[in-house]
Amino acid sequence: MKLHRKTGLRATALGALVVSGALVLTACGSDDNASPDGTKKTTAASNIACEGAKGQLLAAGSTAQKNAMDLWVKNFQAACEGVEVNYQAIGSGGGITKFNQGQVAFAGSDSALKEEEVTESQKICKGGKGINLPMVGGPVAIGYKLDGVDGLVLDAATLAKIFNSKITKWNDPAIAKLNPGVKLPDLAIQAFHRSDESGTTQNLGKYLSEAAAAEWKHDPKTKSWPAPGGQAANGSSGVAAAVKDTNGAIGYFELSYATASSISTVKLNTGAAQPVEATPENASKAIAAAKVKGTGSDLALSLDYKTKAEGAYPIILVTYEIACDKGNKADTLPTLKAFLTYTASEEGQKVLSDAGYAPLPAEIATKVRQIVPTLS
């Protein structure tokens, strides 16, 4: 993976991050659990239903959910003999493009389909359209590396100024005011952002647009990095690698990447009594307030990025699996439904917390579980 920096500096990005295999469920079974076509229905060690699932299922998109997807795919393939789920973590924008070109059965996106993308999907979803199925939530962590500083508090306005290249030193008075008693170095800030189109970028932009409107005037709907300056890296793994390897660095990525690489994360001053840490539990408090804004089978959500609720971490994202409500390819439809049934199930959601993600709120998860079986 290549790292692009406007200053000409190059760094080596980490490869795929590995999440502990201890979460992976062991699957075993017997031929008694086979469906008429020879594919297995369930396993003795799990409740994963595999009836009709066979062959290869192609998907692509969000890097935010990559670590969750790795767990889900491993568990599903262990339970469903002869099935291969191939998920390419190429970014939300790339996943939507592949979906609307008919190259994948579903796409992962950290933002709901735009109106024009829904219209375009109708060419692929014969008689139907692409719909947004929320599947995994979590905090977008602000990771940093600052030797000698073990804890750091920032707020929305200060973050906006950092990523806008208006605050360029770690001992800037605005940062010092938020961190009384902390010895901040006279060191240049090296801010990293995504080089690819990213729903993670979009969700950070939405947060800054709502919580620091005076300082962040960029288009909150863009998936491309909108601000001047800074240094770019490909994917969440690339940004995390750059931050981990660079003293004075700051960047944004899903908490699972910070956890896997032992990267320090910023606590946010939201206006609550205490600064809020990026944790699955704190993200869940914010995601629980989400409202469904989609209609019919579409479950696009509206998130509150300005929450000041105690313990609610406001930089959140929900990753959607985007699939056709009607007009799915007949040869992959059974596998698609079986896989999404598992990911939305209690068993599928249970593996998320230890990997740094926030399971779906019960009300939203129930709606997803009702819709997946209706895909056709």
C-alpha cells in the first residue's frame, strides 16, 4: 500500500489488520444437517443457517467494517461448507460503484446511498432498487502519536482548525486550554486524511459541520477529503499506519484500527460534564438515538452528531450493506440472504464489541432482520 504525502514524505502502511481469532466460532456438523442440494443448513456449534448457500459471493466497499467483515466471513464460511464470501475493502465510494455496475452482490458503505445512486441502482436491480441495511456501528476515533503525552482532550472547533491547517503546533493555546497541566511539545502537527473516497471521511465531515459549523464550512456530503493541506493515506489501515509511525501525527479511523495497533485516541469535549472517550459503549449511546429516515425497505438513518448526552461519543458512523430489494441475481441470492441473515442476527452482532464496534440498537436490528428475508 502506498502512502501519499504532500510534503513528499513516504511511509509504509500496514497490511490488513488481524483481529483476534478468539472471537471466531468453531463450526462443526454432520451430513444430517444438509439441505437437498447438499449445502448445510446449520452447525452444531452455531445457529448460522446455510440453506441454499453455495458458491462465491462477491462484495466490496467500506474499510470501516473490514475487521467486522473478516470475523463474519470466517464464521460463515466455517459453518457453510463450500461457500466463499469475498469482501474487498476498497472504500465506500468504490463499493457503491462496483454495486451499481453489477460487479458485486452487495456493497458496504459508511453513508446511505444518494438519490442519484439509488436511481442508478435501478439499472442493476431489475424491478427494484438499492436499499440501505444498517449492519454495524462504531466510533470514528481520532488517533494521535505524541511522545510524552498519555492523554489528550480536543473539541470539535479545535479539531476543525487542525484538519483545516489553521492550528499547526501541538502547543497551540487552543489545545493547551483543553489540556491544563499537560506539557505539550513545540512540535508541528502532522494531520493525516484519507486519499480515497470514504464514508469515514464523510461522517467526520458531518460531525465537524454540525458541531463546529463556524470552523468547518466544507460540503458535509462529500466522501473526498475537502480541506487544504495535510497528508493523505489510502484506507483506514493506511491512515492508522501513518499515525502509528509518525510522532506529532493525528488522523481518523475506526476504533478497531486504533485497538489493533495500540494507537492512543483523543477524548472529546462535547459540552458534557466529562470528556468522552471513543469506546463501543459510548458510541452505542449516540447511535441509540438514531432515527430511520428511509422509507419502505430502506433503513437509512439520521444520526445526532451534536449530542451532549453524558458518555455519548458523537463521531459515529453506521455501515450499511447495500443490496437490491428486488432483482438480485438468482445464483447469488440464497447466499446473500443467508450471509446477511447471519450478520444481522444476535450471534453475528455479538462478535462486534470486542473488535471495537458497536452492535446495532435492538429496534434497528429487528427491522433489518425483518427485511433481509424479503430480498428477491
